[in-house]
Amino acid sequence: MGKTLFDKIWDAHVVQNIEDGPTQLYIDRLYAHEVTSPQAFDTLRDKNIRVFRPDHVVAMPDHNTPSDQQERIDDPVGRKQVETLARNCEEFGIKHFAMGTKDNGIIHVVGPEKALSLPGMTIVCGDSHTSTHGAVGAIAMGIGTSEVAQVLASQCILQSKPKTMRINVEGTLPDKTTAKDVALYIMAQMTTSGATGYAVEYAGSAIRNMSMEGRLTLSNLSIEMGSRAGLIAPDATTFEYLRGREYAPKGEEWEKAVEKWKELYSDPDAVFDKEVTYRAEDIVPRITYGTNPGAGIAIDGTIPSLDEIPEAEKDQFLGMLEYMQFSPGQKLEGTPVDYCFLGACTNGRIEDFRAFASVVKGKKKAENVVAWLVPGSWLVRQQIIDEGIDKILEAAGFELRLPSCSSCLAMNPDKVPAGKLSISTSNRNFVGRQGPGARTVLASPLVVAASAVTGVITDPRKI
């Protein structure tokens, strides 16, 4: 029997299988940020242990980083976390991309764009959206703080091997349908727990035709349906994206690496524990209406009526709608929005800003809308400037901000006020995620752009 892509990478990294226990798995890359790493470093100090392979660890602050200026962090807790990360990296000899420097950005944007994340790797970080890096053909998983300490001390982790699932998306995506819409569609079909206990491989013609930026968006959202990891087999698109990047192999080593990476695919006779297939033609621009990413509809659709909801789920359904100030059967297209956010590790890449600019060019931001346009890294910001996208945004009344996690989560100044409605390219619409009492509708950069210039939730196909 052939092997899946996940099995090939996993098996190549097994140090030992513990009888009736987890697997000791070797880790190629540990990413660390300011929120989940301090306790892990304290554990090493308490036990008088050094970092085993500091050259395999890369750290940077992103969650607490302001997007309006980066001379200071006013919040004392956030400032302490960022300062502590810098001290820990200096003490333990770890590569640190400090706030405000050209190498900094959101860790899940910087890793792939610098080719620190490569095909065939095992990658971990104390952050749930580590699944993003699986788009290059790697096993990438979020881990807890105690597990971060394990990797720092031994470059290994104890993990139970998940089951495997393949999600195929076949066909051609309709006009104005993006990778974000594909992810929101899959989550709505499978629910936010539909992939719990699985590592997911995305496949099919629609996936093969996606850009690397689109694949990174799709893999980023794997965790939102419960998956441990989301992988995409590396191909010519992957290799071209990584070629020449800062930490990619060079010269003869590059050629050798590509030949090795070409073997990273699921064998034709590989058997998955579960397999599902969706038609690309069925996927249109989408939005969410509830307080989890799976509660979504087509942008021109309506919220389900109460009759469509199973009896056991009605209370939860009504609770979501009460928080969001929506009603069963309501059409959301045309609903006024207060905030528009473009960014996050989901949609903070250059392709996302190109898409946003393609919609707002020659138009003006709606007066009632506060817009935060936040690149995922300093490299992305420089690309925006080099391509003249910043001029298009400025002419339309938008401000290009500084790299940060920004309004993805309420850990920095970019908080949405209570009761206000934000349409966001980020990954989560949980209660209070963008600020206490804030209401969040998740959407693609095209939908957010269309809404930003009209002031209401708008179908990008109609503008």
C-alpha cells in the first residue's frame, strides 16, 4: 500500500515510537512569538537546560505589535511580552526578528516568504495557525507552551499520530471566488469540528491552480475545522515561489532539494482514513453570520431559518444571532458596516493587497467606514510600495499601516468597539475576538474591499 504525503513526512521524522504511547517526532523548525514562549524559556532556566539547536528556532513579536507606529507599546503587558522575547532570544542565542525591523512581521507570513518553511519539514509554533506553513508541503502544527519547552530542549516533541483526510476541490473557481471563499465553504460543509483528529491534505484541480498565497490562506484556516495540520503537495508553483528567497537552498543545493521535494506527494494507491470532494463551481464569494468560522453563507444568500436548524442546535444558533444582532432568514448583503480590516496571517500577503486595490482603484472609501489595511510583513509592505499599490489606496482614501497581527485579535490597539460591525479578512469571528463586544463578519479581500467603498456588505461581482 502506498503512503500519503503526511505519512511520508511523518515517518521520516520519527525518532522512536513509544509502546502504547505517543511518537517522539523530530522537529525541523520551531517558530516562537512573544505570547506563548516566555513560560517555555522559564522552564529551561528552572532545569538549567540550554536550547538544543538554536539555529533551528526563529522568533519574532507580532501579536502585540501596533500598526500605527512601532516606536513603543503603550500596553504594559504587551510591552513586557515583547521585551521578554528579545531578552530570551539574546540569552539563548536564537534568531530574533525585532519589532520595526525589515525582517519582522506576522510569523506565519514571514516564515514562508523567507523560505524558512520548506517542503518536507516538520514545523511547530505555540500558535494554532501554524497550519499555514503546510501550504509549502510540510507538516505544520500548533503546540502548547509545555511542548514549546520540549522542542527548545530536545528539538523533538511527543505527539500522537493523527488520522489522515484528503479534501479534493475539483474544477474551476468562478469569477471573484478566492481561496478564502473555498476555506469558508469547506468549513460550512464540514462544520468547525469536522476534521478533528485528522491531518488534512488539500488536492484537486482547483487547488493545483491556486497561487502560493491562496494555498497559504487555505492551509491557515485548517485549524478552524479542527484539523491538526493542512498540507498541499509541493509542485512547480511551490518551487517557483521559494526559488531565490533568503533562506532557500542556493545553486546546486537548490537543484538537489527540488529533486527531493518532487517525491513529496500521496502515492496513487495511498488510502486516507476519510476523503471528500467538492465542486469548485459551487463556491461563490462568502461571508459569515455567526460566531464561529463555519457559520457562513454565500454573500447573496440568507441566514438559515429556524426550521433549518436541528432542535439540539437551536439555542446555540439563536445565541449567535443575538450577539451578532442578526435574525434567522435575514439577507446580509446591504447591511451597513463600521470597520473593514485587510490583513492577518490569513490575508496579509501581497496578492491580497493587489486584490483589494483592484476593487477600490478609482473609487473612494465610504465615509462611515474605519479601514485598517495592515501588511503581514515589512517585505509585503515594501512590495506594496514598489508596485504603486500604496498610491492607489491613498487616492481612494485608505491608509497603509505597519506590519502587525492588528485587528485579527484584541491584543494591540486595533480593537473594534463594542457593538460595531467589522468585515474582516482574518480567521476568527469568536465573541470578542476583535474587541470586547465587537461583531465580526469574515470575508475575502475582494468582499472587504467592495464593502469598504460602499459602506455596506457588498458582493464584489456587483461593483
